[in-house]
Amino acid sequence: LQFPAIRYEDYPVSMRAHLAADAVDIVADHIYYWRERGSGDSITQSLFEPDNLKDRAHSAHLTLDVLDESANASVIRLAHQHLIDIDLVVFARALVHGTSSDFAQIEELGTQLAQRLHPQRRSGDPLGDVIHRGFLRKDLALVRAMARWRDGEGLAGLRAELPPVPRPTQARPLLRRAVSRTSFQNPLRPRRLRSALTSMTVTDDRTALVVDVRLRPQLAHRATVGVLLRDSGTEGAVPHRVTPTDTGLRLTLDVGIEDIEQHTSHSGVLELALRLTLGGMSWAGTVDANPALMSGPMLGTNCAYQWTAPRGHGLCVRRLDRVHVASVSTDGDKFVISHPHLRSPRICVVRPFPTEPARFATDDRQSRISADVLLDDPPDEPVTGVVERKVVVERRPGDAPLLLVGEPAVIVRDNRQVEIARDGWGFLTVRHSWAGMDVEDTAAAVAEVADHDAGGGHVPPELGGSTSTAAEEEVLPED
């Protein structure tokens, strides 16, 4: 095997190596960190330059040659779809962001690549497939329109590229043909509503929430507001108070356990969703939430309800039938985790394989660990320098997470800020970062909460399923 003298040289070589190998080891530790080069010559920083695009196309063709020689149908299908959704979209974006004198060459590169790719039948009409058809038909207006849509220019981007229509009534079918059923902001569906949690206060059985909605005031102040708790099959309204603001609206919610229990959820997870309507226009979306704003669970008679903000999803409330609960404090340079319902647990910090877990010394239903025990761990996110590790109860057949009750705890050691706080699920986690970073900024960097599609109307599949795991079934022992 030999790397070709081009950029993106790793794809064809690594593909051939994987196909030829008898076995492949998967390493959990980070082996490469992306960075912005001061010289500005990285392939990401020169994404739309002609030489970079030429090498990208060459690499893709070499990879396709390898697939044609030795790959099975399943691998070929996945690789073709990846090249359509990632590489071909880059060529489309280059027709918008590149230099006009290079457009003919970019079109040729994109068309030649599209001719070798075969999209699979998928639900809806994904953006990459629309761009693929545009290159094959040499419909560059459609290709550029989809690229502008991909980069967030919305209807203005579509209008900038699609041909004008003589009558406004013809515009809607035209847009339907262009972006039919895509996963992006389809202009024929509710517009994406952007909102964020600004505060949360949890008492024993109630939660007070404040949510800020960003929408032009001249629209937001006239709209009808709906707040819903929903799962994949049902939804119910949540009482709320609306206050107009200079940037949109502020919603104040008071949610009790009885409000949650009246909305049946087969998955045990309910998503908080917002809807605004004004005449024929509508906006919908979930609520972005920083894990640093999360509070501990609401404790019911035989269960707990935990507000969560998992990566890539909006604010949800999750029913947990059996849970471990713990609080955290500091004692000098040590963290103290109190777990009143656990007599002699083995509390540990999980670290990437093959590194052994860091275990707490346990005495009198309290566990202690030094703040500097994780300072040598490499960062999960090299830009922010953040390290995050789960804190669990070691049990068989599987480790059990801990729900944090009360406030997080912070210790500063060697210019590093170490804290025991909540992750997006509300479970106990240790994270550390540079001492100059704000606690909420650190949590936000780790959370990486993505934009949420407004038209889904369902709880993401990975949030569903049973909330009573094998590990959770051993909790809350009787004294």
C-alpha cells in the first residue's frame, strides 16, 4: 500500500487496507486532532479552492476503483451514499462560495463524480440526492439553490437561484419539486423555531422553566403559542405564561409530576415542543438546553422524573423507575459524593479503554476522590481542552449511573477547573477544562446541542425504550 501524492490521500488507502484485513482493531482513544493552521493551508481551510477540489475528486475516484475491485454490495452502497452526502455536497457549495472563473472546472468535477455514484432508495428526498440529480442533469441552478439551502440561506437562497415564475401561485409547486420532503427546513412545513432554556428550578414534585423564543417581534407578539409534551404517538398541552420581549417571547412554565403522568409515553420520555401560528404561517421546534442549567430529579412515590438535554436533541423529561441519587460537595482538594441509599458501593470514574477506571474510596455512605486524578487524561475536544468522564456505580452485569441531586461542585487545580456536574442525561460526570472557561461555557462546549428539525413531531428513537436497565434494577436497597 502506498499513499498517492494528493490531498485526501488516506481515503483510498484506508479503504483498501480495511477490505484486505482479516480483522480490524477499534481504538477508543483519540489518535488525531483537527486544528486550524496559522498558515491557513489545511484542506478544511481551503475547502473550495480548485486544487483542493481536484484532489478531493481524484481521491473519490481512487476509492471507487478500490470498491469496484474488491468490496461487497453493502460496502459499496454505504460508500456511495457517503460520497453523495459529503463530497458531492462540497462541490455544490463550491459553486456558491468559490471563484466564478473556476465554476466550469468545478461543474466538470462534480458531474464526473456524480456519474459514478448510485444513490440508494431512501425515505424522503435527502439534500445529497437532489444535488446528485442536479449534477447529472447539468441543472446548476438547482445545485446552487440546494447548496444555499444547506448553508442556511433559506427561501432567499432558493429565490436567488431558481428561475422566476410569472405567477406567484406557481412558486409553491416549484419549491415542492426542488426540496420535496428533505430533512432540511422545507418551506412547505412549519419554519424552524429557535428557543433556549434560560432557567430551571426543581422542587420535590414540580419544575419551573423559563424559555426564551427568538422570532421577529412583529410576528412573535401576534402569534398564538402552544407548548406541548409529546412522544412518538401522543402529545398534550402544557399551561404557560407568555411575555413579549425585544427578541421574541419569554415563556414561563410550571410543570408538575401530575402534568407529566397524564401524558402517556410508551418510551418513558416526553419531549418539550413549541408551536407558534400566525395566519397561514407556523413555526415549530424543540427547546435547546445547556446541561449546566439542568437541575436534579423530581422524586415521585416509586420513580423519578429527570429533565435531560442529550446531545443533538432538545429538552426532554424522562421517567426512571429505579435510580441511584447522589449529592456532591468539596473537602479541600477532594470531591465528596454522598449516596444515602447505597451502603458500600464501588464508585468509579470510567476512562477510555484500556485505561483502568479511577475508583473512589468509600466510607460511611460517602465516596472521596482527589481533583487531580484526571488531569493527565487527553482532552475529548482539543479546541476547548475539555475532558469529560462518567461517574458510575460498579455493578454486575453492568455499571449503573448516578443522578445528581443539588448543585455541582468545582475545584481549581494547576490552572485546570475540575467539576462534578450533570451530563445531558442528568447523570453524574467529571469534567475539567482550562480555569479561564466559565462552567456553563464548558458544559455548552461538551453538549454540542444541534439544531432540531421542526417537522419531526416525535421523540428521537435513541431516547426511547425501557428506562429500567439491568444496572438500575439493583438500586435503592432497603436499610
